[in-house]
Amino acid sequence: MATENELVEQYQPLVISCVNKFNPWLSPEDFLDYIQVANIALLKAIRNFKPERGYKLATLARRCIKNQLINHTRRKTPKVYTNTELNWVAKPSGESPLEEILPQGLSPVELETVKLLYENTPKVHIQRKHGFTKWQMKQHIKSIAEKLQEANGVSE
């Protein structure tokens, strides 16, 4: 049987094909990153391959590469904020209202959204109340989180 290095070289066309199929619009730098990620997945596939199971190495490699590329992409995509991630802002004690500890730059809709999120109102209810689509609601929460982080000097 061929060594790992020989198999990696032999399956390079498969790696390139998988990366191109996964995202054909990658910049040259990103393309090289994805090739590296795919090569690591190929090595894992080679090490985990058991011919007695009755499938080909290319089948396992294709599946491993695709899964690894998906995981890599998930790690690279921008974060979408949820109501639990807004909880780093200190909740007010009984005597100070929420408006006093929030930054001045929030609009009335954003302020109301923060209040409702702190009351654990489901996002779907807030969405319906303001007439937002699911995507608009995500963008709205992301915008609020960025404003709160900026006001409190927190960076990601």
C-alpha cells in the first residue's frame, strides 16, 4: 500500500475539486487556506480508512473534506448575536431603571428590544411586534450588541 504522502499527492485533484465545488468564488488566499483544510481532512480520511467496510477511499475522503470545509466556514463567518449574548451588560438593580445604564445612542425601537430581551420575551414575538423578518431581527440584534459593546469599550 502507498504511504500517506503518496496518497495525499495522488488525491490532490480530488481535494481541489472538492474545494472548487464547495465555493468556486474564493480569493487566491482563501483558496489556499481551504486547500490546507481539505488536505488535513484527507489525511484524517486516509488514517481512518478501513477497506474491509466495502467503500472506496475517495468516498470517505470526499465526505471528510466536505465536513471539514463546512466546519471551517462556520468558524470564519461573522457572529450573529442572540439575546443570551446581550447579557454581558449588567442587569440593573431594583433602584436603577434599565434606561440609565444603557448608552444614549439607542433608538426607541432598540431600547424596547433590549427591554423585551431582558424580560426573556421570545425573539419571534419581538419580530412580529416590529414587523421584522427573521433576517432583519438578526441584523437588529447584531446592531444593538455592537452599539452596547462600543459604548462599554468591549472589543471582540
